[in-house]
Amino acid sequence: MADKVYNFGAGPAMLPEPVMQKIQQEWLNFQGMGVSIIEISHRSKEFVAVLNEAQSLFRELTGLPDNYRILFVHGGARMQFSALPMNLAERVPSRKSLYVESGNFANLAAEEAKAFSHMEIIASSAATNFDRIPKITLEEINQDAAYLHITSNNTIYGTRWNQFPQTGDVPLIADMTSELLSRQIDYNQFGVVYAGLQKNLGPSGMAMVIIREDLLGHASRQTPTLLNYTQCDKDNSLTNTTNTFAIYVIKLVLEWLKEQGGVKAIEKLNKQKSARLYQVIDNTDFYHGIAQPEFRSIMNVSFKLATEELENKFLQAAGAIGLYALKGHRKVGGVRASIYNPMPMAGVEKLANFMTEFERQNR
Ligand code: PLP
């Protein structure tokens, strides 16, 4: 019998097995309607109930304070790189936006903001190849700025912010694409949190935006309607025909997460999963972790072997036993195990054992 496949892809990524089964079950007959979820109107009462349920489950699971709104928006995370400055820069006369450069996506976000605000990078870890999160202090944050943007988990390098920066009156914005719902977060620290869906939430091409109410209503006049968060909020994310399937999958994923015991329980498991892999890396000089230990992600574990040839051999042998999509991002090479919420401990255990055995045979 062929090996069970464990998908370590960085995104689109694996979804929980029960979610995939539920999609299959309901595919041709959603709620006994005789049609599928992607064949009914986005304004039908059945779909609107799905959307509202997704929002209320998210609130329940995260303890989101009442003064935050939940939006489902088009274009994935990178569309928000433009939408954020369009919606927020005009809040303050300086039109200044501050960015921390902690990796590839942080950099892309900052570059995009140049077109719509006076963008300034206030800290960077580029000099050490993004192996850490740069340090910033409150004194370095210009209080005239419209916001400060960070990438809370750096998918490619496998680093994350353990402690979020104090920003004074400047709203903190976090791209949480590769870690939303993976750990308990006090949302009160943030003005905006956003995430592309394709890691912990569902299909690619859309994003969730969680925004504090007082930050709505400041979009620049040039903001396209479909990028305008205030409009999106007014229309309960139904300004135009939304991706009904994606929102349906989010709802199923959130139901699944609730059944697992919620964010607290999944965080505990995520810590155990990542610790198992870091333990293998730390016990040898055969594998080299990319992130400095203090900043290690619990979602993306990136490491290298001595040569590219050895890495290719590793990836090929792993693939042959069902350890799928472990190749590191083209910018860093090496190996990356993305172990989002749906990855079971059994998958991590199989990878950890494989790593130990591969080392034994190839040392
Ligand atoms: N931000 C982070 C942290 C990511 O990991 C990614 C994709 O992997 C993106 C942004 C880009 O997301 P999208 O492809 O949905 O625009």
C-alpha cells in the first residue's frame, strides 16, 4: 500500500481531513437544497448564514473584542499590501507609514506602500539574511505616522514575533497570513490584523481583515470600491459577488478548530509539533536551522543541509515515502516544513524519524 501523504506545503496548504470530507459530502446537496454551495446566490439566506456563522465562530475562538470588524476581501494577502495604505494613510496629515522589514513579504508590503503613502522602513534584519526579528523601541516610532506594519510570522525564513512591539498611539498592523489562529493573541494590541486564507483558513485568493472600528472611514478618494474597507464593512463583505466557496470552507475550518478545543489547544499542539522538529535539528550538525532559536516560528520550520545535492536527495527520499512539498522557498533554498494547524502530530513524527534516519545513512 502506498504511504499516506503528509502535505508540508507552505500554501496553498493542507486542510483538516474532516473538513475535506464534509466538503465532499455536501458537494452536490448543500443543506438538502439539491445544489452545491458554489451554485447558490451570495445573497441567499443560506449563504449569508454561512458568512455570519464564520464571523461569529472567529469571534468566539479568538475572543475578538466587540470594537473590531471582520471582513472577507478579495485578492489574497498581497492585495492588502495596497489596500492598507489606501485605507489608512490619509488618517494623519503626514501620510506616513512605518514598516519593519523582517523578510520577503514584509519587504513587498513596504514597497507597495510607497505608491500610496510616505513609506519608511524603521528596522530591518536584511543584514543577517532575515534569520531574526529586528528590534524596535517605542522611541523609534514616529507618533505622527498612520500605522506601523509588521509581518508576525515570516513564512519563508521561519521566524516570528514572540512579543509584539509597543507602538504608543500608532496603530499596529500585522500580516498574520502564515499564523492566524495558531496561537492565542490579544487583538487589543492591533489596529488591523490580516491574513491570506491559504494556510490556516481555506482556499487561496481571498483574505480576512480584522480592523478596529475607529480606523474605518479614512480611505483616500482614489481607493477602488472593492478595496475600500469601510464599504466592505457596510456591505458585510458582499459589495460584489464574493468567493462563496472560500467563506464556506473558512466556516468548516473554524468548526473543526472549535472541536479540537480552540486556539489554546491548537497552540499547545503546534508548540509540541515544532519542538519535535527543532529537537532533531538541535541535536546534530547535519541540519542547520535558518532562524535564530529565539525567533523560531511554530508554523514554518526552515533548515539546510551541507550541500544542495544532499538537500535534493533528502527531498526526493522524503517525497518517496509521502512527505510532500518540503522544498524550501526559492529565495532561501533548503528544506521547509510548514506545519500549520491541520498537520497532525503523526505527520511531524514521521518527518522527524525520517530526518534521523536520513542523517544516519548519509552522514
Ligand atoms: N504574507 C505572508 C506572510 C505570506 O506568507 C504570503 C504567502 O505565502 C503572502 C503575504 C502573500 O499571500 P497571497 O499570495 O495571498 O497574496
